[in-house]
Amino acid sequence: MEILSTAENIQIMLDSESHILYCRWFGPQQPGVIQESATTILRLIIRYKIERILNDNTDVTGPYLDSSDWMATHWFPEVMREGVTHFAWVLSRNIFAEISALEAMPKSEKVCPFKSTQEALLWLTDH
């Protein structure tokens, strides 16, 4: 896996074989930092023509409801316009982070929540 970007709250990698973008979020999430990281992801989607994303929130440690609405109404529509067809979201072990993630997810068959990375990868590789 090739590391494309690292920041205080996220590491973004590309699996060149499967062409899946792997976004591993960790720690507490702050609104401005989330938006910066999400913008980085969008740029990488465009640059590498990404269609499938594994968005791993397993190690996110708290809520980020301040950014959930922005993600659902602004970021996700842009991501889908750029060609993402499958977005697997692994939920955090932290209930408040899980609630934030569920609020941020658009109602779409292209975006599915999972409890483990294994389940998410299975879904992504089957599509």
C-alpha cells in the first residue's frame, strides 16, 4: 500500500492492486481539520480516478456532529460526481463517533456502514 497523505487525524493510502483508497481516521476530530482532510481525499479521488473507498473510523475517539451536515450535503455529492461508486464506512468503536458517522452518511446504496474492515473490504471487492 502506498501512503499518499498523512495528517494529525488521518492517513490516506492507495492499494495499487485493487485501486481502493484507504482512509484511516484516528483520534478526536475537529471541524476545520475534518474539512481539510476531506478536501485532500477529494483531490486524491480526482487525481487517481478512485471509484472505491474504505473509510475506516475504527480509531476515531469522539463525536464530530459539527461536520456531519457539511459532509452529507456538500462533500458526498462532490465525491459521487467525481466517480466514486462504492464507499465502505467502518464505524468507530466510540458510540458518539458512530452517531456522527451515521449522520454524515447520505442515504445511498453507494455508501454502506460496516463494523469491521474485513466486512467492508469484502463488500468493496465484490463490486
